[in-house]
Amino acid sequence: MATQTTVSETGNAFVATAYRQVAPEALFAYPITPQTTIVEEFARYVANGKVKTEFVTVESEHSAMSACIGSAAAGARTMTATSSQGLALMWEELPIAAGLRLPIVMANANRAIGAPINIHCDHSDVMGARDSGWIIMFAENAQEAYDHTIMAIRIAEENSLPVMPALDGFITTHSISRGETMDDKTVTKFVGVRKPQHSMLDSKNPIMVGGFSTLGNTYMNIKKALREAIDASLPSIKNIGDEWGKLTGRSFDHVEGYGMEDAEEAILVLGSAAGNVRAVTRKLRAEGRKVGMVKLRTYRPFPAAELADMLKGCKAIAVLDRSDSYGAPAGPLALDTMAALYKAGVDVALRPYIFGLGGADVKLVHIERVYNDLADLSDGGLNPGLTYLGI
């Protein structure tokens, strides 16, 4: 019978535990704040014989992803982890991993991108990779970071796509949290054994990996297939989340709401800030206000239909982006949401906000101000458009 243990650890320690339980055949990594302690903890497990993984400390993040690509193409279950400038240094390799349909799992500790140099949380790094063909999931807390990491290996291998479980730097990675970890045998059974359909090391069935496409039509067909694969992965992600939920008692949905049954104003958010938004939502609902909050756990593929369905009863919504899309009318999450609502024919006033860049404080008073702005918008007030919150 599956058993769980209550522990009090940092978010990175939760992820490292998940890595040990998944037991990849190969892991290639380079240290970068605030990801470093994930692979430090994992290296300790390797050194103490608690996991039999070929663990290689490479000379850069670019090399880490390059090695992951070779390893996964050879048929090995492969993982890594990174953050911020490290993810940026990998960028050349990210679409290669996706285009080759390699099931690599890489935890990303969300951190600001310079300049100026900043080691604290925002989503600028992961948003820079959002169009590279990776499945991307956002964790609100250490428990979700642990769950997503274990789910990710199944999601990656069942869909032949790389997966990036993201957790907020320092807020989640380094804060000590209470949570539940599953017993090793249950995790081993859940993730199973990788059985690659194709392998570079299978001499009886030779394949070409990373070939040169001289004709645009061939390239377009491959990219269209990638688009179709990532779009089609939504049901698989949900099914795997439900299967894990039956074992743990923790439900999973691409789009999760609080107070949305009758909400007239709602806030949409990704990651750790959902806790602050939920706290203010609870307070205002106790005061009789019809407000709600929505968070996404799956960001790529974007669950457009589900999100539009949850927001369709609102008079006004705010979308909080922890990153900017310079030159565009709003941040990336707001732009995705606008497109989802338009496609679904949902006409609701939407006010985009940028918040928390570089670890800027996300205070409860800021969230309450957003709800007050939405109440004014619902009453026919003007929408000033993109707003930087807290400065």
C-alpha cells in the first residue's frame, strides 16, 4: 500500500527527493542560483549510493543540455535542472530537444534575467523559453514542485516531449515548507521503466538524429507535428495528474480556481503568488464581495478552453504577469488569456498587470488594490491598460 511521509524541507530538497525517487539513468548539470541545491542534494544521494545515476558535472548549462540531448537520444532516462541565465545559455539547445522529441525533464528555479544582475524570483527566464516546444508547469509551493517533478517523467515519456517543471526562486526553492513525500516503491511503480521507441544505440534499427533539412516543406512538416504533439498532450497531462492524485489524495487540474462559482471579479496568476491572492480572496469573500482567483498549473500547452470556461461568468479580470513582453500591449500570460477569451467568444474586461519583477515584494495590500481596481472596472470605470503593480 502506498504510504506518505510528512516532512519539512526546502522546495529544492523536495525536488531533489523526487529526482532520487525517479532515479534517472543520467543527469547532467551545472550550478546556478537558486537551482544549485537541487543538484547538490542529488549529488549527495549519488555519492551515498542511494541512487544509481550517471551524474556528470559539466562546464556550462549549454553543455548540460547538449549532454542531455545525446543521452536521451541514446535511450536513457535523462534529467537536469537550471535557472535564469543558465536557462538562457541553454536556449540554443531547447528547441533541438523538443524538435527531436526527447523526453528530458528539467526543473527550472524561476529567477530574473539581467541586466541588472538579480538572483531573485520572477518568470522572465521561463517565459523566454515558452515557445521552444517544451511542456511547462508552474508550482505554487514545494508540494506541487515535488508532485510535478514525478508526474513530469511520465508526461515526457508518454508524449515524447521535454518537460520543464518550474518553481519560484527562493520563495519556493529555499523556503522550508511542510509537505508529503511518497514511498520509493510507489514512485518507482508509477514512473515505470523507459522503453524508447527509437535509440541511436540500436544497431539493428538505425535512425538519423538531428539531420539537415534542405527543403522548407520537410522542416515545416516536422514543426507542425511538434505543434500537434504538444497540443494533444493536455489530456495525457490531466490523466497522469489524476493517477498521481489517486495515490496521494492531491487533485490536479490544468486550471484551478477559488471562489469562482459566483465570482464577478477574478485574478489570474502563476506560481507562488497564488497563495497571497488566495488569502486576500478569502478575506474579501468573508466580507461579502464576489471575488475569485484562478491559477494555472499547466502553462504550455496553454489550456485555453478550460481557462475561458472558468472566467466566462466574470465582469472584470486581472492578469498578473511576473514577467514582461517588451513592446507588446501586456505580459505573456495576459496575451495568452486575451487570445483564449477571444477564441471562446467571452467578452470580459481584462486589466493586465506586471508585478514582482526581480523579487519585488508582493504584498497583500497590492492584491487588495487590484480587486478594488476591478470593482471600479466592473462599474464602468476606464481601463488604463498595462499597470506596474507596487511601484
